[in-house]
Amino acid sequence: MTKAQQATISAAIATAEDGTTGRIAVREIPDRSVDAFERAKREFGRVGLHRHEPANAALILIAPKARMFAIIGDRALHERVGDAFWDDLVKESQPFFARGDNEAGILYAVARLGEALHAHFAESVTNSA
């Protein structure tokens, strides 16, 4: 990814996370052959998302040379959105990645994850007088 693409994705992640307790990470790996889901689980732990409470982090992993991607979420996020959310997110993101538009695929997935975080993990606002 170019620096401009990285900046665009970082801004999208910041917007998706803003006002929520959730975290989203993106990892791009150079592997030509990979089990994307298993690698995503390893990367999730490697980048420390498993330590994020309240267990509502998500990771998007892309392996462009292998033409693979995976999107995973921690237990609290998964409990709130359910299997159908993940299945739909993968199906909806797949066409972007299939045509090699990784940036658009990531941005789409980040936006959908942000919607889920805002729906289920909005930070409570307290007013002090």
C-alpha cells in the first residue's frame, strides 16, 4: 500500500472507532500462500488486540499476493453482531479484493465494522456540572 492509501485507511479507522470503545486494525502480509483466517488469528494476538477490553476489537488481514483476506472480531463484538454479520461482511467485501482494489475493500470493511461498533459499543458520555 502507498503512504496515501495508508493515510486514507488510518483516517477511516479513526472515524469508525470515534465515539466507541472498539478498535480496528489492518494487517497486510506479503505471503504468496496463506490460510488467511489462521494468520488473522495469529496477527490479532501479535498486535495485542486480544488484550483490548471490552473484547470488541476487529482485524482485517489482506494477503494480496495470495489473493486472500480475512476479517475477525473478538468475542464481545462477535456476540453482539453474530455469524450472519461476518458472513455478510466477507461476501460484501470480496468483490473489492477479487478485482485487486484492496484499499476499497478495506475501507468498506472498516466502515461496516464502524457501524457495528457505533451500534453496540458507543462510549457513554457523562456530563459533569
